[in-house]
Amino acid sequence: MKVRYEFVNGEISEIEVDDNLGELLVDFDRREYNNDHKETRRHISLDGMEYEGEAFLSSENTEEQVLKRADMACLLRAMEALTPAQRELVRRVYFERESIAAVARSEGVNESSIRERLRWIYKKLKKFLE
């Protein structure tokens, strides 16, 4: 039986071997192929994840993202301490960017009363955020 061997430099050599040895070499090649296939299908190569020469490049700072999430979690816990009316006022003024004058008009009160409510909300939030 002839066995074909390819060297790293691309050179190919064929040699004549005993049939038993040839079958053994073919069996070894098959087992090696199966083992490599079994291992590589469960894992991803980091080289395969490279994109335009920059592996895992992120335009955002991971530490900054973690800190923002922690700050947001603290703010959400503090917001739970507010009454529903206070949460609604914060939502309208800060998240929907509604002006204080517009909020005052819709509630039929003076702007100063809305500003006073916001001042109390600041105090309450500050207590929870310290």
C-alpha cells in the first residue's frame, strides 16, 4: 500500500508500506480528523472573531458602562422612595423634557409650586443617593 505524506513546506512524498501498517496509518489519520472535528465544533477560534484587524474592539469604555449602570440602579432605587405623583413629575420634566411652565399650565398651578415640588424631590433623592 502507498502512503502519501505532505510536508509543511508543501513537498509531497509517497512511500510503499506493508498493508497492515498502511491500514494502521489510515486509521490514525481518521481518528485524528474525528478528534479535531469534535474539538473545533465546540469552540470558536479567537482568530475567527477578528474583524478588520481589531479583535473585540469596542468604541465604548467598558468601565464607564459599568459605572453608568451602577448609577442608574442607584437612581432607580431612589426613585422608588418617591410618591407616584413625584415620579410622574420627574418623568415629565427630566425624561420627556417638558418645561416647568407647561407642567404648571396642565396642572393649573403656578410655576413656583412646581419648582417647590422639584426642590423637595431633589432633597429626597439626595438622601437616598448619598
